[in-house]
Amino acid sequence: MKLVVVRSGGFAGMQRTWSTQVSSEEAQERWLPLLSDPPEAPDSEPDRFMYEISVGPTAVTIPERQVKGRWRELVERARAGADSEPGEGSSGD
């Protein structure tokens, strides 16, 4: 199953994407339950990053301030997988 993290926003409004494949078991046990209960988004935060995170067909968008704990682990999982897959996953910086 594909795990994709798209970080957008910031001062320059640039976008960065990381993606990797995860097993169906990992997706079902670790990430899909997390995506089914996203943190509440605070009011608008100009010039902050937003993270669109998807596992298979399920996607959520959360603000940078909420990317902590298991959410940070999920983002790092996508980044690490993208770094280990030559020619895939990572774009821009």
C-alpha cells in the first residue's frame, strides 16, 4: 500500500512530497487507525506548513503544529522510505 506525505505552505509556498510502499499489515495495524482519528485543526496559521498524509485511498490534512508523536513517526516513515528508493518519492527541498 502506498504511503504519501505532501508538505506544502511555508513562506515560499513550496511543496515537498515523500512516498514509500508499506505492507498491508503495517497500514492496517499502524497507520489507517491513526488516519481515522486526525487531530483537530486550529484556526488558520499563515506561513506554516500543512501536511497531506495518505495511506492507500485514505487521506487527511493536518497543520505542522499537530505533526508530533505518532504523526511525526508516520511522516518520518515516508521520508525514510523515500530516501531508500532511488528515483522515487522525493522532490524539491
